[in-house]
Amino acid sequence: MVAVRHLKNSKNLTILNQQTVLNECAS
């Protein structure tokens, strides 16, 4: 259960990081 939650958190963090990079590139 903990591993699954960790995987989910990692995926969310990756998406957040990608959005941040895109925003920085756009500005």
C-alpha cells in the first residue's frame, strides 16, 4: 500500500515539475 502511494506521489510530482518547466519556458 505504501509503495503504491509513493508511486502515485512520484507521478504527481513529475507532472508538477513538468508543468513548472513549461511555465518557465513560456514566460
